[in-house]
Amino acid sequence: MVEFGHCPVEGGGRFGGSGRRVGKIIIGPLSFNRSRPARFVRVLSPSLPCVLAFAMAIGLTSAGLGNKPLRAQSPGPQFDGVGISLPVRGVAPAGFTLTAYHGDLTRFGSLPLRMVIRPTGPTFPDDRQLSVRIGFPPWSVLPTSRAANYEFTVNLSASQTVFDQVYYLPKWFLGGSPQLSVWEAGQPLAGYGSEFESGSGVAYSRFDVSSAETDWVASAEGRFGWIAEPGSVAARSARSATDIEDLRMLMGSLAPDLFGFSLLASEESRLGLFREFGELVGLSYFTIEELASDWRGFEQCHVWVCRWSTLKAIEESRPEAAAALRRHLVCGGTLWLLETPEPDAVAAHFGTRIRPEEPAETEPRSGEELAVDIDAGVVSAMESLESEANILPLHPDTGEIRFPMPSFRPMGVRSSSGGSYSDGPLRPHRLLADRLMRTYIGEVFDDTSVVRRWVERAEGELFESDFSVLPVGFGRVVTCRREEALPGSFSQWQAMRMLTGVGSSGVLRDGVDPIVGDTRFWNWTIPGVAQPPIYSFLLLLTLFAVLVGPVAYGKLNRIGRAYLMFLVAPLLAALTTVALFTYGLLADGLGTQVRVREVTWLGGDAQDAARYCRATYFAGLRPADGLRFPTNARVVPYPLTNYRNWRNLFGNDNAALGTVRIDEDETVLRGGFFPSRQQCQFVSHRPLESADGVKWESDEIDSGVTARMRNGLGHSLRDITVRDEAGDYWSVEDLAAGATASAQRIEPEVAQTRLGELYTRQMPIAPISIGRDTQGNANLDLILMLGATFPYRQSLSPARAGTAEGEVEWWLRTHLQTRSRLPIAMFIAIADVSSDSIAVPKARQVDSIHYVIGELR
């Protein structure tokens, strides 16, 4: 039996274990992920629609009375998760109790884990060092070959009353049933282990492929976090509709299926609506006190939304949370700001002077033209809804029209499991529509004018000046100047989604799918390794044939001992085999090689600095120390796809791929994360805690303008190209750390050539030997499929939507190769690869490059 909320549930399924319960599982409020409804309906009894209808009627008509979650203990900020409590039973034999709360296991990405250790007495009596281990068995994850174990070192101090810390696990698989144990001095502590048999926790089956695909997509895009104004009540503690802010229109814009629900127009229903459908549409609610103080805590959402006044309040009352949000932005995150002042004031607040020079073909439309198109689409959908009402089935008892739902079907995209994405993986909100259909059978929808009035634009027009997009590091801030921007209008929210572009998808933003992978892995590999030396092998085989034939046989035949060929031939064959193996091993070397593509971004403010790194590793013999990354980095493996369909992800693996050890300063990957004689690729982002920039000075004299550049970084720069605030280009060939040099003015044509050459030095391109037979299944290319769906299809230019590059690579290609033009007040330079960007310190660099891009200060 498992305690599920405050209702015991027994049996199998995704949440109920079929075997004995060895550890106590505490589950917080019952909230559905977007992929949960269909499974929830399947697992429970056929009477569910009636039960849900009754429960929803209470929750929506008296929002303060329904859905009051109960929790044994507060899981703390950032998430309401599952808690595993140790020891399993009885008195704590080691003198302490441990509870580990974790976030949503269906997702991949940074999994938050809050660990709370309390002594049985007032304080811990002695200093202790514990090793906490969490394992995910292969049968419980997808792909099964990516299962991993995690280790943490916990130091308890004498006289300490409680240990309470949040960790972030790099999770590169879907699902998982965690197994928790505590070790001390290399030995497991008796009673401090929790094991689960197959069927418990979150796991998939070969017959549940659609659920796995839906979780795959739900992890990749469309998670929004609303930050409530100061003094707000947490959503889980709210008692009435007025306790939370009005997010109905935002919810409707994220899941247009909700516009078929007339109660969406009822202000009294907002609390019940949010509690029932918030997680389904990918919307979370945070008070200022609940925000994380680590930037990886903000990785739980792709887009954060708040008012301008709320942002100012965060900076005043929670400066550590404001700094974490800022780091999230510079590492690629997105922030929506409402009710902002003029764009110049917002830019000054973020310390940047970057401005869009002119509307470009690659930028999404905004303002009045976009609003007209959006409204036309809504009206068309409503008209389609009215026409469908004539052919909908009638309720079997009352004869009334059953509750209809709009279609909103993306065209031309197919599911890897054979169906349309409007019904499955790339349309997870269809599950929301299905649930509404099941729950509200009998609801009469005979007045579309109610819904029509609800989705129409608010009074007044939307103009291009109402919105702006401000780049902050690798991320962006999308602003809306309209007063009373909440609840807002459908057009307002859709305009902001269009302007966000790929910023609302972590997979599109990074250009990496860690679950299935893609063949763009080959664009950045180490040339010449892990490939058979064909010509050398042919030479050795020819030499073997000559030795066995004309030489050995001829010699033995002349001396009358041809029978010895039965010994000589196998011996020569064995020697040739050893020679082939030895040559193949030595040709690639026994050490480690790495190819690095590094980009350092320096903002106008010293705190806005971030580093992107795409690195490929190869080792003849795997180093025992594994791969070492900074702990504050977001690391994503770039796998080479070898799956033809989703069922291939279910393997027969019976052991974890490797172990991830999380220390205070570094994260270490050991075991199969870095196998011998295979190329392994990783993409990482991390903020730079302190980074000085490049200072630019110019003077006007009688003979013209002179300019100087000072390098405030800790490393030298070379091949520097600068575009000043007047739009003029300058160059500096070499600039040592801490040095100052004069800049030479260059013509725009010369600057274009220099920028183009910077990109072609190490252009990401697959080797010629990689043919079509290595491309895998195009239906499993999540990045290309997402780019073909709403809202990305409408918000991106065809050139951008047709590529699968991350934002960093797209910026480089656009400004260095396609346009060959830098934004105003920016520079780009080349530097040596940073030592902390190489996960194996002694690795030999091959064909690497480090771009340093930044604003002039």
C-alpha cells in the first residue's frame, strides 16, 4: 500500500506498487502532469466520470472548498514532491531521520531533490560524514540504457539542529522509481534503505508508448512559472478565488481547448480551474518566498512571468532569488515582464545597450498585425466549433448536445507511433480535451457568445510599441507595456508567445534532445577517430596473404615440410589479428582527445556573463576519474540516435549506465557515461560568477576618431572585431590579459569578410563519410518536429524553423555567416579554450575554438 495524498491506493500501475512496501512514501497534493489524465482514467474504476464530475462541480462552484491539499511535511520552495522517509520502520538506529523530496519524475532535466535530516535528539551529537545514494533501476526509466545512480556527500556538524539542502540531479531519462540508501565509512547503515519492486514509482511499459512520448514532449516545451505579487498566498494555501491572481486568460492561451469551457469566464472558478488544470497546461504558481536561490531551480520552468513591480520587489526582499533568476536568463532562460516602463528604462535596469537595429526577416511579427491574425484564428475556431455542434452526439439521457471541443489540429506532422500528433505526443493538451469530455458529459454548450466575448481582445488595440524583446546574455526578456496586463487578452498572451520564439522550449533553445538524440551529433565530432583504418588494414591483410602463400608455403614445400602449414598458417593469422588490433588501438592513441566549441558571453553588467560549451570526448582507454563538470553547470548529453521507434527504447539492461557524484564544487560522471573508444558529446551552460569585460574608449581629434580597447579578462584575446555605438567597425589583432591596445578602423566590407572567416574556421559540419543510412528515424527528431508546430511554426522565420540549431549556434551563424554583421556596441574575439570547460584535464584538444562575445563597457 502507498499513501497517495490522503487516500490509500493499492495495486499496480504507475503509482501503486505490486509488491511489498519497504519504505514509507509520502505524496503531496494530487496534481496531474499533462500526461497523467489518460492513465488516471485507465487505472481507476469505470465510475470515474461521475466521481470527477461531482468533484469538479464542487471545486468550480466553490473554489475555496475543493482541492485542499494535505502534506505530512512542507516540501519547501520550488516543488511539491514525493517524500521518501528513512528509517523504514521503528526507532532510528543511527540517531537521525532522513526525508528526501523530489520533483516530477516523468520529466528529464534538472530534478530538484530536497534532503532534510533531523537528529532524534535536540542536536547531532557528533560530526558525521554520510553518503546518500539514489538509484534508478533500468526497468523504471526510458531509455532503459540511460539509468543512473547518484551520490551525495552530506556533512553533519555537532550541535546542528537540522540539515536541509536542495540538490539538482542531472536527469537524462524519463520516469524512474528511486531507491534511497545511506552509507557511512563505506558501509550501508542498517534500516536506512528503501527498495521498490517492479511496478512501483513511475515506469512505462512497451504497451504504454504514447504516454512516454507525451512525457517526452511535455518535458521539452511549454512550462510557465507565474510569480505572484508581494504578499500573495501560496496556491496550495489559498481558500478563495481572490487569494490567487487571475490567470484564466493565460491558461486559455496555453491550452486553447479550455476556450470550449464556458465556466472559464467565471471569475469565481479561477482557483478551482488553476488547481485542476494548471499543471496540465504547464503553468505553475510561485510566491516570492517560494523562489529558488540557485539558478538551476529556475530551470523547472522555461518561461517566468511577473509584473515589473514584482521584479523590483524580488530584488529588494529576495536578492539571492533575483540573482538566481538573472543567472537563469543569461544562460538562456526567458522572462515575461508585464506593465513595464519604456524599453530604454528596462534595458538600463538590466545593464544592456543592445537594441534591435531594424526589423529583420528572421524576427517574428508583433503588434497590431500579429493581433489581427490571432483574433482571426480564434474567430475561425469558434465558427468551426459552432458548425461541429450540429453533428455532435446527444446525451443518452437528456438528449442535449454533448460538450464540444475545438480542434486546433496542426497539419502535416506525424507521430513516430503512427498517429497524428494532434492526438498524441506533439499535442499533449488533447489529453486535457479528452478529460474535459469525460468529466463534463452532459454539459450544454448552446451559447458560444459567452466564449466569444471571453476570447475577444480587451478594449483598446495592441500596437507594436506595447511589446519589446530585450536580449540578456543567451536569454531574453519579453516586455508588455499595457496597463492592467492581467488577466490580459488572448491576443496579448499570444503575441508574447510569438515574440518568445524558441525561448519557451528548453530543447529548441539548447538544440539537444537528451532522450532520443539526433544525427546532428556528427556535426561536431573528432575527425579520424573510432574509424577503421581501412587502407592500413588492407596492407596488413595483403602482407598476411603474401607470408602465408608465396613465402611460408613455398619455403616449407622446398624443404619437404609442407605439413607444417597447419601450424604456420594459424600462427600467422593470430599474429596478423594481434597486429590489426594493436594498430587500431595505437592509431587513435590510448589517451583522451577532446574537441571543444566554446562561447563566452559578456553582458554590459559584470554579473551578466555566461559560458556555453559543446564538447566531444574520445578515449582509447577510459580515464578512471571520469568526466568532471562544474556543479553550477547545466549539462546535457548529446546522444547519437540509434532508435528506429519508441519500443527500441525498452532494452534488456540490468545495470545502471554509470554513477553521477555531486560534490560542492563539481559533478563527476563515471562508468558508461564515457566508454572507451566511443565518441561522447555534451552541451553545457553555466553562469560566470564574476567576469570583467572589455572597456572601449574613443576620442575625437582633428584628424578623426581614435579608439582604444582594454582587456579586463584573465586571458588574452585575438582577431577582435568591434562595432561601436556609431555603427563603425574596428579591429585589434592581439590583446593580452590586462593590456590596452589601439584599434584600427576597417571598412564594413572588410569586417564582413573577417566575421565570415571566424565562423568557417571551425564550422559544425558532418564528415563526408556520414551518409543517409545513419540518419535514423526522422519521426523521432523532436527538434524538427517541434519547430513545425504551434507556436514555433508561426513565430519563427522559415529559415529558423527549418534548422535544428540551438540559440547560441543560430546567433553565430546569423551574425557571422548569413548577415556578417555585428549588433551595435558589441565585439567578438577568439581565445584559448578555458581549462574549466574540459571535463578531462589532461585531454588533448583537437580542432577546437573559443568565441568571446560581449557588449562594450
